[in-house]
Amino acid sequence: MTQKHSLSFENTEIAFRHSSNADLKRAYWLFKIINVNFLVQVGPPITNFAVKIGLPIKGLIKATIFSHFCGGETIRECEHTIKTLERGGVGTILDYSVEGEDDEHVFDETCEEIIRTIKRANKDKAIPITVFKVTGVGRFGLLEKLDAKQKLSSAEKEEWEKVKNRVLAICEKAHSVGVPVMIDAEETWIQDTIDMLALDMMRQFNTEKAIIYNTYQLYRHDKLASIKSDTEVAIKEKFILGAKLVRGAYMEKERKRAEEKGYPSPIQPTKEASDRDFNQALNYCTDHIDQIAFVAGTHNEDSCRLLTELMDSKKIDHKHPHVYFAQLLGMSDNLSFNLADADYHVAKYVPYGPIKAVLPYLFRRAQENTAIAGQMSRELGLIVKERKRRKI
């Protein structure tokens, strides 16, 4: 397929076409603040304390960091973001970002909310994929016990059945309306259980098209091998493997735990090793394009460019249903909108939920961003370039 334009990640006119002058100014100051590591470190405890004692700072949070990185507090509040992204050819992945809960009632409510995102996505091309975390519908400690192959009490066995039933209900709904759903990756010490659940759901629901996707964190040194072995299972058992490829999200926590407990770190020794495995995974997935449907979840320009080159060299249509690019709302618009403009499938993760419940997500986002060398200065540089172009 011929591109409308030659693909350039430097084209700020396309990247920020959806942003007003006021949006650009707000983004400029926000990334300026995030760039100051000290503020990112001291901000979360101060903000949590202020929210806890009832200081009126929710309005400030909502107007700044929340409105930049989140779609709203409810699905209805996300509608403006969904429409804005759609005008730029970019899809929305509604991501209910309540995390760290530990209550059966909350797990049931979260399950119902995820099903609501699937219903909202039904028959709407603006929401091509949905997502959930298993820890959103089940207790972390229970998954930890299962991963460690410890004996469950009768109450825990009952609890585990409820978790599996919630996951099944989500996947059944996704299958019945034909909307793909991604299962997010989490910490290594609960991931084997999540992987097992994800493969079981694929066996049931991916026989004709990719509905269920598991997530492979390629900053782990064993995950390229996992993709290959899961593909062999899929070929043998005649289902399509759904794979979301990411570098990963828990590096500091993983390394710290490995050191404390005295086992080898599951994380790659270097960033170069993570990049190599991620890019090899792109190559492997495009080699097996009929067998694997994949989402390349990356803010890395080199990996995005590599995937476009692999698709062209292997004569894979830009709009092939088995290939999606994905980035987070509020970041890397130069990738998302320029890829969409060149006719690739692109979607943005759009987190939403009550402000207080989404704060852990927002703080993690800010801290991860400062940890990515050059990412914030890159974002700032592009915003500055577009403000100069607009003369504002």
C-alpha cells in the first residue's frame, strides 16, 4: 500500500494537529516539571497525604497531569479523547486503571467495568482493542501463592475459582462481540499463573481470529523464547497467538526483589539486550504473520521504524489485521499520529478511573518517564519545535 506521505517522526504538524495552543502550553510546562527529578520523587507522597487529609487539590491534579495522561474518570468522560484521537486516525484502548485493590467486591466491580469497556468498543472502529490486568480482578497474594506452587486452603481454592470466572466472563464477552482484549503483564512472581490463564483463554477463543492477547515483557531475558514456544503450542493446537510486545514496566522492583531474595535477576543485563530481543520479536512475529497477531507497544522510534521496514520488505499490508502499534496517551504523539497518517493501525492506551484510584498509575508514569534517558527532553523538544512552527 502506498503511503500518503513519507513517514517522518519529526513531523510535528501531524503529531500535534489534534492539540490546541493551550494544550501545547500545558504539555510544555508539565514535561518541564516531570523533567525535574526531585519534584517527581517528592510529589507523590505530598500529593497522597494532601488527598488523604482532604485538601482540595483534586481539581489541580485533574486539570494538569490527569487531563494529559488520562481520558477522564468514567467511560463517558473519555468520549472527547476517543473522538480527538479518531480524527487523527488513532484508535483508543480504554484502560480502567484502578490498581492495588484487595477486596472481592472491588474485583467484581472492576470485572463489570472492563466488560463495559468491551460493550462500548462493540461495533466502533475508534476502539479497536481493550485491556485488563488480572490483579484488577484477583488478589495479588493469591496469584503469588499459585505461582510459588503452594497449597491453597479451601477458601483460597474458592477464591481462585472466582478469579478464573471473572477472567472467563471478560473473555467470553470479548469473543461474543468480536473485540480483542489484551491481558497485561505483571511482576515475574505472579506471571506464570497469568500466562497459563491467557493461553487457556486463547485455546477457547482464538480459533478463528485473535481475540485474546497475552503480554510479553522483553526486558526479561526469557520472553523471546516464550513467544517462540507459545507459537509452537498455537500451531499444534490450531489457534492464533495474540501477543502484545513491550519492553517492560517493573525493572527496579524486579531487580531489587531478586537481590533481596538471592535469585538471578529475570531482567536483561543491558538496555541493548532488551532492544535486541524486542526487535527480534518483531522480526519473528512478522515471519509468522498468519499465526501471530501482535501489538507493538513501544515508544522507541527505532523499533517503530524497524517494524514499518519489516512490513514493507515482507509485503505485509499496512492495515494487516494482525499488526498494531500502540503508545500511551500524552506521550510520543510524533510516533502515533505520523504512523496513523502513513496508514498503519495505531492505538493509544487511554487510562481512566476515579482520580484517587488512578494516582498510583500517574505517579508510576512520571517516575518511569524520568528513568527513560532522553524521553522527556525528546517530548519537550518536539513541543518546542511545534510551538515555534505555530509562532506561539
